[in-house]
Amino acid sequence: MSTPTHPPLALAVIGGTGLYRLAELQDVESHQPVTRYGAPSGPIRIGTLDGHRVAFLARHGEGHSVPPHQINYRANLAALQALGASHVLALNTVGGITERFGPRVLGCPDQLIDYTWGRVSTICEVEADGRLGGEVLHVDFGDPYTPSLRARVLEAAADAGVALVDGGCYGATQGPRLETRAEIARMRRDGCDLVGMTGMPEAGLARELGLHYACLAIVANWAAGAGPDPDEVITLQDVLDNVAAASSGVPAVLRSMLARGPLQP
């Protein structure tokens, strides 16, 4: 893959369910790099936001055609890195488990538990041609989200007047089906506050690749049996409406992040 000719990206944003574009980007160019891990989920849109170069990638593809267990997480992150990204803000649409994380809440988790299986979860994999995807790495993952980037997100939200819950544990499940009540009850016992399907292996791969990574969790609905009405049936329109409401403050957070100066290398 060719070396990018533009200045480094100020920030890369990965959008989840219901978030397929960043409308605030101007002078947008499209890139479709192919990495040693294959092609990313779709085109990477690079534009300017208040004069800063920002990349956006729809994790599931711009038509939501890639289910969570088949996303090429390695290619997505490697492509962003090759285009000059060193900091990635992941937007993840999730369900709420504990009381702080009801529908339409925006959160910035600080921990996660991985319940996924069968996904390629490391760059230390032997490829089809017999090559190892990278050197054998045993990265420290005690804090799965980069503390300095999390701090920038929290400070930016406060400056922008956007309500953001600090902390919480994201439980990453396999999908694409939603969870049973018993599974959510187990996750609550394990200490999970949020449930989603794309938090891993994305966060772990970002660490292996040396990318700074943080998550903005957009709560679309209560997880099974977790809300005040355990028998409530959530419709797709409910989910989309809640995602739109919870994510309405994201552009202001991004602008505030960028206005605070260059991100820590």
C-alpha cells in the first residue's frame, strides 16, 4: 500500500449501526485501500472538520451489509493506519444493562469483557500464504481504551455541553442475534454495563497495531430484561430513533476534541 501523501489525520472515526456517514465533513475524498488483511468494510471518507483532516469508516459498510462476526476488523484498522491515522474513536451502538445506561445515553466505557468466539482477534495469525500476520505480541490490555484519548473525549464533551457517562464495562457478544435474558443477567453479574457486538476484537487489534483507541457507546435500547419494563418489545424504529437522539451530540464532541489541539502521539 502506498504511503499517504497528505498530512497525518487528526482523527479517524469508525461508525456503527445507524451511523454510516459523518455529514459534517467537508471536501470529502474517498479511499478504498487494500491491506495485507484484505479490504476494509467500505470506502474510507476523508474530509475536513473545522480545518482538521478526519477519516470516517462505516464498520458494517455504508449499506449495513456486513454482520458483526464477519467484519474484517484487521483490514479496517490497518487501512486507517495506512492512511495516516494514529487515533481512532469508535462509535458503537449498544444495549444498556445497568441503570446509568438507558436508551439515548452516550457513554465512554473504560473496561470491556470479550464473549465473542471464532473471530480473527490478533495480527499474530498465519495467513493463507503461510506468512505470520505480525510478530508475536503480548500487549498489555489492562486498560483496553487509551486513557489519554478517553480523557480528551470526556473533556471535549464537558466543554461542548454534551452529557456523557464516564466509565462502564462493555460486554462484546458474538451476534448477529440479540442476547437472551439469561445471558444479560449473566453479563450483569460479570460486571457489564453495556452490551454490543463490535467492541472486540477491534479494541485489541488497535492495541496490537499501536493505535490510540477509545469508544463512544450510543445506547439504542435496554438489553433483554434489563429495563423498567422487562416485557417491552423494541422495534427497529425505536432503535433508529434512539441512536439518532443519542448521537446528535457526537459532532460537537468531535469539534471540541479537535479544537483542544493535536492529540497526544
